[in-house]
Amino acid sequence: MDAIVLHGGASNREELKIKVQKFAEEAINAGSALDAVIHAVRLMEDDPLFNAGTGSNMRIDGSIQMDAAVMVPGDFGGVINIEKVRNPVLVARDVMLRSPHMLLAGDGAVQFARKMGYEEHDPTTERAIEKRERVIKKLKNGEIPEYYHPEFLKEFLCDTVGAVAYINGEFAAAVSTGGTSLTLRGRVGDSPIPGAGIYAGEQGAVVATGIGEEIIRRMLSLKVYEEIGKAPLEEICKRHVAEFGTVPVGVIAISNEERCAVSNLNMPYGIAKR
Ligand code: ASP
């Protein structure tokens, strides 16, 4: 059965649930599995409530750097620390389909985006500015300990977006993020790292959200993917999420028969089938 699963981040934000479900129902009819996941992620990148595209988190220095990736069995495209584009996921798709490379980073990714015709766009929102100021204030006041202390993790709202689909017998995955808030400029999370934040192969597709450093350490998406077919999909995802303890994490996964969305926070997700 054709299906798509979307998530709007490991964030506890209930209000995004209805939106994400609506986006899933629209995206499942966008074409191939790749078209569908890209369409889904693009809708969320354009919605300022999500931490991707417009609405992305800021770095400590106030800049916005975004990561995005797409993956299908045997192929991958991603952008790292791209700036001033509206839809990083479209640039990631073009890296896969219209360049000889798999990953482009920083200035080179921006130059490539311009060559592909993507105009300059400022993804800054009031919400992102306010969020950065709030966390900096708490840090200065000593209200929260620095870096990855469990208490500090609570300040990281991870509303990264992602999608996995199985359509007409094909799998695809896509992900896009402004990164966890208040990281150093140049920091790269799990999202554009194949096997960490995203994976797709002949057996299924997986996308993760949460604290990227922990997700990379555990190669979460690849680990889940490798177990597809060995146990019920939801059971596999729950087991891997449980290993994160209180570190915020979420995962969506799809195989040809099953699909699920699992998180240790209240992750908004949507599932559409046809
Ligand atoms: N995983 C993303 C990162 O670490 C953040 C998120 O999921 O919101 O960059």
C-alpha cells in the first residue's frame, strides 16, 4: 500500500499535529515517492512554525545555516550549512540529480543553489530571534547549565522536519533543518549525514529528529533500517528510541507493509495512505 509519514520535530508541540497530517494527505498525491517526500518537506520549510527553511533556528552568532538531504535506494543528495535559500530540500534534490556530487557545504552549496536558479531568501523570523534571545538570557543568568547537560537539552526545541514514503513500489526519504538552537556557526547535525538522520534502501526508509550529536553517535537511521523485517517496525523504533533515555529523539520509518512514528517527546506526525 502506498503511504507517507511526516514528522514536524521532536518538540512536544501539539499544535503542529493537524498541520502535519494535512500536509501528509496533500503530499501523498505529489507523484513518485521522491516527489512526495520533497513536496512534504517543502510545505513544512515554507511554514514558519517549523525549524526548517523559513523559521529555522539561529546559531549563537545570530546567523542561520540549514542542512537538508534526500535519499532513495542507491542515491543521495545533501546540503550542509546552506544560507539564504528558501527551500534547502530542493537544492539537496538538485545535488543528487543535477550534480556529480552527493554533498555540498557552505559557500559552495549557496553558489550551486544560485546556479540552479534559487534566489536569495532570508529565512529569519521573529520567533527564531526571540528563541535565541531567550536561551542566551537564561544562559547568562545561570538559569541553565551550558551545553549538553540534560537540563540544557530542554532548551533545544527540535522542530526539524522529515518525510519517508513508499509509493508505486519505491522508497524515498527527505529531511530539512535549521539545526538545534544555540549551536556554534558551522555545526552540522545528523540530518544531512546518511545513516544518521536519514536512510533509504530497498527495504525501507528512515528519518530521525532530535539532538543530532547523539543521533550521529548511534547512526540511528541506519540501525533502524538494518533491522527492518526482523521484528515489527514500531518495536524496532521504540527499542532504539528508548536507548536515548531523556535525550530528545524521534524517528519515522516505512517498509513495504508497515509505517510508524516514535518519539520520547510528543512529536507531531502525520500518516497518509491510499
Ligand atoms: N536533528 C536536528 C539537528 O541536530 C535537529 C532537530 O531534529 O530538530 O540538527
